[in-house]
Amino acid sequence: MEEDTDFRIRFSSLCFVTDHVGFRGTIKSSPSDFVVIEIDEQGQLVNKAPSKLISKVLPEPNNFAKKTKLDLQNLSFEEGSNQEVSIFAGCSGADHYYQSGSEREDTISDGTSKGEEETVDVLGTLLDEKTNELLNHFACDIKEKWNSKTELIGSSPEFSLGRILDKNQRAILHSAIRQKFPFLITVGKNSEIVVKPNLEYKELCHLVSEEEAFDFFKYLDAKKENSKFTFKPDTNKDHRKAVHHFVNKKFGNLVETKSFPELNHSAGNPNVAITVRFREKTHKHRKRSLFEYRDRKVIYTAFTLRKENLEMFEAVGFLAMKLGVIPSDFSYAGLKDKKAVTYQAMVVRKVTPERLKNIEKEIEKKRMNVFNIRSIDDSLRLGQLKGNHFDIVIRNLKNQINDSANLKDRILEAIENVKNKGFVNYYGPQRFGMGRKVHTDQIGLALLKSEMVEAVKLFLTPEDLDDPVNRAKKYFLQTEDAKGTLSLMPEFKVRERALLESLHRFGMTEEGCIQAWFSFPHSMRIFYVHAYSSKIWNEAVSYRIGTYGSRVVEGDLVCLGEDVDDEHFPNNKVHLVTEEEESANTYAIHQVVLPVLGYNIQYPKNKVGQWYQEILSRDGLQTCRFKVPTLKLNVPGCYRQILKCPHNVSYQLKEEHDTDVKMEGSHIDEATLSLLISFDLDASCYATVCLREIMKHDF
């Protein structure tokens, strides 16, 4: 494999955490020697058929009523406006859930014991046994506290069902939980469903019986057209007034209340019953809005992309061109290597499954395949994956120079060492692009400093190669003639052409360059800024390990959460190590994290924190807020563990002719040996970095 001298210099300064000798070998002799398969959030490999959680086990669709949602504009919650609050997630089976006394049976027909069984069945189907059991415990705890008059101390308790990716499943769960437990509400945020106490339910229980409150909230959620709900007759006028006030204050935009005297009541204070019904105008408007929404509903098509020896952005650009959409219509969970065979989940907007299938033959010529094509309800987000699985072949295995030990022993020692101790969790070379003159982090730094023209020039800086692409770039830097450069730039360079077309339209000015950057999707613009943050993180972790080694010292940052497998854990999970904790060896090196630059992170309170400030000053970012409003880029930052371990490691030594090596034999033709190694890594970890630690060799 041809090695990039610049990268060898750049990455040779990075350190190791293990102390074995290692060995030499060649990776990526061909793309098929490096296979990457994304692992989705359910832990499934994306090259397998997707699991069908709902269709496999739920009743037939015609057993469910059409999904409806109520007007929630009058409801007020303390959750922020960016949260989807679903106290009335009216959904499937709503007509069957309601159960009431004799008077209410006249108003809403259908016996509902069957409906309640369906609710229980839905929860049992969509939730695993443990989650379902924990949900029931949570509900019981809330009721017990309320029944015992115990006040809920501190913030409102909550229970998370985890992330539910399918929007239909989320809607069904919202409704099923609300129907089974009207004293709870469900809150959705970023595909996660959180269950909380319904404080309105508790408030109503102070005015009416719990049975009435239970039935009232089920009535609201069921949202049956032309239906009514009647509270029990009441002789106390002040009490009736309080109930009227409560219902109208909380749900006045949705329902209206009226009082009717009970027939055949005795003389004296009459029994008067409060009847609730849905407001006709609100209801009609709601239905019309729902139909209008359905008419303009965006189409999303999910698929698995297999590509070989192709940069991901180039693949997306080619697909966009063939489908007649723009690159920003594609979403994905993570970036993948170029010189490899990679499988990853993708979603494209405004394209039907049939239309995507129609281009299958065309894209095969570009070493791409699409499969597992299906309709879905939403796009993907960066980081929306559990990790990646790797199947790698390392060829031409040899001892390190001046090492005469048994090669087989060196290999086994190295793999076992990294399995147990882990590796320094550097961002890999592919994070920074494969250019020799300009790397993506340099472009990211220019963007952070709002140097838009400089960033464009860096992007179009040619390499020292005589090919059409670099000749076109060289011409542009000499002339700034975007139109002329377009005529020279090959068609397959989609990003470069998009940028040049914008420059031709808007000019090579500061404003023109801003417009040119908007020819890239947001995920691509933010990629360059993240590349800069990643470079600084790599330098920071080298400084941290070089300064303090594997000790956890005062001022370090550690993560307190368990099973942390990504970078996105909140500040309240990050703890500053105290002097007492250092003395007591309270924390292990695997818990230490370092901040990835952004506006919402804290720095270590030791020499590493001082180092960060010096680096920001060096790069002219001492006052940077890590926001680029002109490009709509916000970089909150995150925390990254300094060490990681590979999972599910397996390996095998083979001869060149695919024959197993006899492990007990000592006379081996070392030049013919290859290592087949497979392992899983958490999201945002790099296989080349893990192999670097194993082999003690920079690629």
C-alpha cells in the first residue's frame, strides 16, 4: 500500500497505551481486505434484512382506528418548545379503549374490555419484558405516592422507554401508555419516549373521584367524534363551578362544558351534571389540517448503501444526480472509509422506493449497490448508530525491525493486549482527508474564523499531481475564473462543481463564498469544523498521556455514566476529579474524558486545561464562540473517552493459499502469512487507530 508521508509524520507523534512490541504488515491491499458494516441502534448489522418489529406481531392494520392528534395549543408544560409533548397522542384503537358507567355507555358505545386487552397487548408487543415491567412499576409507584398523599420531592420523576426510531411505533406507544395509564403523560424528544406523572390528572382528582378522572382523560385521548362525557351529578354549585373552571382552563380550546339538571331529582338543591363535549369548530379544523398534512407529507426512503473504493460524499453526489435531488436530501448516521467495502444505512427524501430501485443497474457501474429499500417516516442523524463491525485482512506479516521473536507469538500477544487494555481513542487519518497539501481541519479552522474566501481557496488547492481535477484547481487559483474552471472540472467531482457553480453565480467575494458554502449540505459544512476539533482533541490526548500517563489526577474530567458508548453525554455526567479522589484512586483511566471543542463544554482543571487555552490562542480562537451564524453552524462540543476497547474480537492466521497455519509449528514462511481479524467498535472509533495500537505501526 502506498503510504502518505505527510500522514506518517503527522500521526507518528501520537502515543501508545500498551507496551507490546507489535509487528508489521500491509492493510488495504485491496478494498475487499477492509470491510466495514454499520451496526444500527438495535445492534443489527445493516447488511442484513431490517427487523420488522411492528408488522411481525401487531394485529392487522384494519383493527386500528385512523390515527388522530388533538389540538394541544392550550396545554402548557414546563418542557421546552423543542420537545414533542404527547398528553393526547390519539392513535390506533382509540374507539375501543373507553370504559364507563351506565350513563356514559349510552354516550360512547362499544364494550372495552377487548380494547384494554389490546392496549396491554400493544405494550407487551412493542416493549421488551423488562421495560414493560419497569413501566408498570413506575406507574404503581406514582399511584402509591399520590394515594399515600406523599408529595413528589424535587423534579418530577420520569421513566425513559429509550429511543424508538419508527414514528408509527412511537405514536402507538404514546397512545397505548396514555390509555392504560391516564395518570401519566408521555414526552417525545429526539425519538426518545419519556413517561412522567400527569399533574393535571392529580389536580382533577382533588375535584372529582379518581374513577371519574380516569375515565375523563381516557375520553379526551380517545377523541371519538360527537361523543360526550358526563361527570357524576353534583348538588354543590361552588364545586361544579370549580370543575367547570378546571376543564375550561386546561382544555378550553379543545372542549366545552355545560350543566344539565338531573331528571326526576327531588326538591331542594337539584342534582346537576356537567357534560363535556368537543368543540365542533376545533374538531373540524383539526381534521382538515390533518388531511392537508397527509397531502403534503414528505416521502422518506431508507436503504442500505454498499460502496467500494469510493468516497462517501462522492457516492452521495452521484446518487443525488441520478435521482434528481440534491445531496442534502440524503441523511446518514456516519461517514465511512474510501478504500474499503462499506455498508451503511441511508435515508433519502422526496424519492420513492420504486424510483430508487430503478437506478440500481446504473449505480453498479460506480461500484455501488442499494438494497433493503423501504419506506420510512423520518431521516437519519449523524451518530444514530451503535458502532461498526470490521472484517480486515492484514497481509505480508513480518517482525518489527531487529525483532527476532516468534512472529506468531508477537501477533497473539499484541491482539490480546489491546483486547484487554484498549487503545488510545484517536480520530483516524480519514477524518482529515487524504490531501497532502491541505487537510480538512485547516478548512474547518478558516470557517471558524469566518475567513470564507480563504476556506474556499483551501478547498480548491491542488495536489502535486497532473490530472484533470488538479489541473482545474490550479487554473482556478491562478485566475479565480469559476466558469472556466467548471469547463475543466470532471463531472464526477460533484462537490467541487457545486461550489464552482455558486462562485460563478455570486462571485469570489466574502458574500459570494458564503453562498458557495451553502451549496454543500449542512452535514458537510459541519464536517470541516468537526475535523478541526478532532485534530485538537488528538493533540490534547497525546499531551494528557505524555504528561500524566495512566494515572487519574486532580483536575481530570471523568464520565460517571455506565455503558457510555458514544460522545454525547451531558455535562452533568462529567465530573471534575478532586485531590482526595486522586489519592484514593477512585477512578480508572478508562473513565477519563477530554472535551471536543465547542461552546458547551468544560475544560480540565490541570495542565491539560491550560494546554487547551494555549492552543486556542495559537490558532486565533481565544474569543471564538464556536458558532458560525453566516453558515448556520453551531458546535456545542462533546466529551470523548481517551481509551476504548474493541468488542467481539476474533482472528485467524492464514497462509497465502488460504490454508490454516498450524499453531504448534515454529517453522513458518513468514512472508506468506496473513491475519484475518474481526471486531466491533463503538460509534466514532477508528479501526485504523485500533490496528495502529495492535501493530505498533503508523499507516
